[in-house]
Amino acid sequence: MTTSPLAGPGRRPVTFRDLLGEPPPRLLLLTGPRLTLQLGTAFAARRLLRGGRVLYVDGANAFNPYILVRIARRAGADARGLLSRLKVSRAFTCHQLETLLCERLAAAVLAERPALVVVAGWSDLFHDENVPEREAMRLLDRTAAAVRRIAARAVPVLGTHLTEPETARLPRLTACLAAAAEGVIAVTREEGEVHLRRVKPSAPALSPLAVEEGSLLPFFSLRPVWRAD
């Protein structure tokens, strides 16, 4: 595992907490390629390993239980115990996702008392060309407002937003979710490493955090990286 240094000689390496800032965001958005979805699973595993419950709202067919099983084995934990504290809800249309986030999530948070909510592939379904762009943006705006309220009042939320496919809607979808989030971190692949760069709040002097791709999931699931928990 490698980390990029802060600007200037003799400075300590950048940490994920540096990227988050102080205080850490209650609603954090990770944007990037499909491996960003795996980060959502790694953060879910982290909370489960600490004994918490997780609500995982899947808008991109993102959840892979085998990732969670591998992380559990690496931590010496019972994968079945972790899975028993995880509740996955899937949506297959943007209208279904809007219903889950705007009408059902608040009640589920009250009932389950989770330590974390993950909204995976938040904007993915809103690329659907069968849904007019104006309607898709209206629905996405509603989900952003609902999730922001839940994050502020009840439980930390991690959203993942794919920067692919590069459709005509992508800039508007990105802008909508970035505006709702308190913190935004961009994820990119660069020569065998995954780079994470803070986008919001802006920190031009802060270098990206670089993690070897093979170490990505254990780095974010097994280390203390997000103090919002």
C-alpha cells in the first residue's frame, strides 16, 4: 500500500481522514468508475465488522456478497454473522429507487437502527432513455433531498456515483448529487493504483491518496478511516 505525500518536503502521508476534512461529512459521495461500487461494499463491511447494522440500497446491481465474504475471512470474522446484519434493497428503475429513498428509507432507518446507509450506483438508473430527462432529474432531486435529510438527522450515508456511461445526462446527474453531498471524493485508476482526491470541500493543496489496487478493499474495510462512525 502506498500513499501520496502532502505538498511540501517532510510532510506526513495523506490519509483518508485528510480527504474527509473536519468535521467529517454525514453524507459522503464517492464518484468514479465501477470499482467505486466495491468501495461502497468495503465501507459496509467495515461497519458490519464493528458490530453495526447496514442498510444497502442498490441502484446498479452493485452488491457482491463474495466481496463481503472475502473481507470477513481476512478479518477472521464469521461471514454469516455479517450478512445477518446487512439489509439489501434493490431497485431496477429510477422510479423504484425514488420510492425506496423517498418513501421507505426513513422508516427502515427507524426500524433497523443502522450504523451506515449505503446508496450504491445512485444515479445509474437515471440514465434510462425511456424516462424523459426532465422527469429523471426531478426524481433524482427528490432522492437527494430525502437522503440529505436522513444523513443530517439520523445516520451517516455513503453514496457511490458512477462517472460512466458518459451520456448527455451525466454532468447534470453528477452536479445534482455533488450539490446534495457534504463531501465529495473522486476515484480514478492510475497505473495500478487507485487515487482518491477531495473535490468538496475544495482543497487544492491536498494531494490525492493513492492505494495499490490489490490492497483497496482491505484498506478501506479493515482500517479506521471514517470518523462519522
